Amino acid sequence: MCGIVGLFLKDTSLAPEFGTLMAAMLAQMSERGPDSAGFAVYSQTRDGGSVTLRVKTPETDLPDLDIAVGEVIGAPVSMEVRANHAVLSMPADKVEAARAAMSRLRPDASIMSWGDAIEIFKEVGQPRDVTARFDLASMEGTHGIGHTRMATESAVTTMGSHPFSTGKDQCLVHNGSLSNHNALRRKLVREGLTFETENDSEVAAAYLTWRMGQGASLGEALEQGLEDLDGFYTFVVGTKDGFGVLRDPIACKPAVLAETDRYVAFGSEYRALAGLPGIADAQVWEPEPATTYFWSR
């Protein structure tokens, strides 16, 4: 089942409304995914070479985590906390050291994302509750993607929820199922990638990260995926510059795109888009099978 949404703002004057629009879109996908929900918000690249590392812990009290990380990496770290997710900001050249340090400092913590522009929040629960918990409506952004999950192939857990992030400023949401993900996982492990869950969607995200690490653009990586990823799927993939959409050659999963001069929006069903400003005048269409769509700035 599952529901997917995506929103790319052409008109950045809409940025203050971004979180409110995304929250409403995700709420409309609740019946498609009542078990858990998550979203990625991209904002303007931070000044001064600062990047963020987003960490999820079992509890909401995160005392002095920024100080502990800063002592390990030898650089100042600032922290913003939303529920049990912490956003740690630090110099760009220190993020790898901080990622390595987290397993020692907080073995119970999980890294949600890292990069110049991305922030990922996800949790078990009804989509309306998850977006309210992290106050999505208050967030400004340039683009983002979201997912509501109905677990069919694995347990209902936070880490099994989408989006999955396996590379800097990269993430993926997926509706469908891959039949060859275990073999592909073994191949990617040999290539040096690591995995935190058994979810086939994490394999798809890592596959695209691997391809782009070899020099492919997102569009090229998605096209190569048509040959290497066996199954039925709709992918929406986020990068620092925008987002892309791909359906498998059969395209049995529902999908709809809408475009105006102010935004591009994606939803598993049209009702996810129905509340967007100017939707009555939008170009609305069903994305073609085995065809890559991508919007960037």
C-alpha cells in the first residue's frame, strides 16, 4: 500500500508555507499508510560551510550531546532538538568524524541524514500525529518528499519507515516491492555500503547512492535502475537540488504529478494535491512507466 508525496517550489516565496502544505499532503495519505510516517525537508544550503547531522534517539532528553560531539571532533557544534530527533550543526570537514563518533557516544542513536540542506524526521504513528510531533507546519523549505507506510514486508519500526538516506543530501521513498533486493544488498555491501534495516527500500536508496558515487547523475542512476532493480515500484528521490520520480515498466502503483508556474507536486493519489494553491489551473498527469522525471534548481 503506502502513500508518497513530494513538493518542489519553483516560486521560493512559498517557502514559509512549505511545511503547512507538506503536512496537509501527508495527512491525505493516512489511509494508505497508517503505521508510520516520515518526511525530508530541504532548505537553502547553509552559509559558512556548515552541515548538519540528524540523529534519532529513544528518548527526548538529549543532554549535552552537542558538547560531547564537539569535544570528539575538536570543533564547535550547535544543536536543535525536535522531539527525539537532534539536528547537530558543525563544520563540513568534521561530519565524517562526527558520524563515526556517534556509535561510541550514543550506541542507542540512529543517524537519519546528513548534508548541507537535508533534514529527515520519521516515527511510528499516524501521519497527522507524526507531522504534529515534529511541527512540520512550522518548517520552511525549498522542496521535500514524504511517505506514509503500511508495513507488509517488515516490522513497524521507526528505522523501517521512510525516507531512507544513504548518501549526503540524498533520500528515497518507495511504494512497491523489490524481488532481488537481497542479492543486490550483498553486492552493495561488497562495494562498501552499509545498511541499518532489512527494508528493500533502503537497498534501492543505497543502489542510487552507489551509482551516483560512480559519477552518474540522478537521472542516469534511475535509468540504470530499470535494468538492475526487479519488482514493482514507484520511487521519489530527493537530492540537494530537487527531486526525481520513476515508476517501473509495469507501473501498477498509483501516481499523479501536477505542475504550475509556482511548484511541482507528486502524490500517490490526487487528493494529496487537491489542497495546493492554484491546483485547479495546474497541468495534472499520470507519470509514464519506465520514464524518469526530475526537477532541479
